[in-house]
Amino acid sequence: MKVVVCKDYNEMSKIGANIIITEMLKKDVFKIGLATGSTPKKMYEYLIEAYENKVISFKNVLSVNLDEYVGIDFNDNNSYHKFMFDNLFNHVDINKENIFIPTPKENELEKSVEEYNRILDKIGKRNLQVLGMGNNGHIAFNEPSNKLNLRTSVVNLKKETIEANSRFFESEEEVPTKAMSMGIADATNADVILVMASGKGKHYAVKKLINTEVVDLEFPASVLKLKENVILLVDKEAYSGE
Ligand code: GLP
């Protein structure tokens, strides 16, 4: 795992975008896995800027997202569908047919999961996967547990995740308690894995990921230690905790 420490969130976002742009320019068709959350937001702004400056095009980009809440309208401000369109897809020339986001239909959850796994099987290994990390080391919505899902599943969110994500909602009660998430095998099925973490709140997870010498199911990000070509991109605060 290569660790890159950046001076601040802005520098981290710029470097992250440059890593993606470099990989994008190598391929005729680029398959990318994308993440939501506050961490990659600024990086998406830099990707939009690169598109506007005609450095990159998304015409031949195929994109798959990690997760989505269950029981939330896809037009709701907190939906990951809306997040992706607002923060990236609506601003670039991506073909809407090449966008895949977990779509949990409440009365057909099993079917929704099967469908997404079929899509992932069809797409296969991505060229690059962007990952954030929860404060507790979750990746996508794979929470600390005594077992980790390999494939897409409907998962229960941990109390600490609901608390952490409540900053986006009016109250903690409004945060969905379930999500549909790629499993660990799918979330890490990429040639390059770009893990990003910013701010003091991520220090515990960053330190643990760097130092862990075991795969610890109570710390899902530790599975990244099994992978080659992982870049951990952090800002100073996340790295030092100060
Ligand atoms: C959320 C998402 C993850 C994301 C993580 C960190 O719960 N499911 O995909 O990486 O938490 O979010 P943030 O970037 O807002 O800190």
C-alpha cells in the first residue's frame, strides 16, 4: 500500500483527480468504481474542471457505485443517486446508460441485489475504484462484524455510522438503518484502488489501516492489505490526528 500524505483536503482532491485522469487517459474504455460521501466531493469538482478544459471525456466511461440507502427516495437530497448526479454526472458527458448505482426497491430487495450482482459480473474488474472509509473502518457499507459479505447485500448500519451520517440529515431518526452495498470482493475488484480519507475524524481508521498486520473483520478496511496497487491518499489531519 502506497501512502500519500497531502497538506490539506484541497491538495488531496487535486492529487486524487490527477490519479484518475492519468488512468483514464490510458484506456479507450474506462471502468471506474465511484464512492459518495463528503470525502470525494472536491475531487469530483476537479474531474469536472478537467472535462470542461477538454482534458478528459466521460463518453467512454462506465461507472459503478458502491452503495445506496434503503427506503430513501432517489430524488431525496441524501440519496446517493442524487449525490452522484449533482456532484458529477450532470456536469460531464457520461452516457446515462453507463451509470450503475445500487437501486434497492423496497419490496424487491432480493431481486435488486441479484440484479446488481449480475451487472457487476458483466462489468468485471474495474480499472480504478475510489473508496472512502467510515470512521470505524467500513468500506462501502461493509460494517465491522464477525463476517463480511463478499457480494452485494442489504446490510444493517451500525449505530456509529448512523451517528456519523446524521450530519447530512435533519435528525438522527431520519437516517435509514439499512443500505444496499457492494460486498468486500466487489468493492475491491479493481486494478487500482484509491482510498481517500480527510480530517481528524478519520485518524483512527487511517492509523489502523496503515499499521494492521492482520485481516480484522471488525475493521473491514484491513482487507485492503491483501490487495496490490492500493493508494491511500490522506490529508495531514487524517494522517497525524492533529
Ligand atoms: C459512508 C459511505 C461510504 C463512505 C463513508 C465515508 O457511510 N457508505 O462509502 O466512504 O461513509 O463518508 P465521508 O466521506 O462522508 O466521511
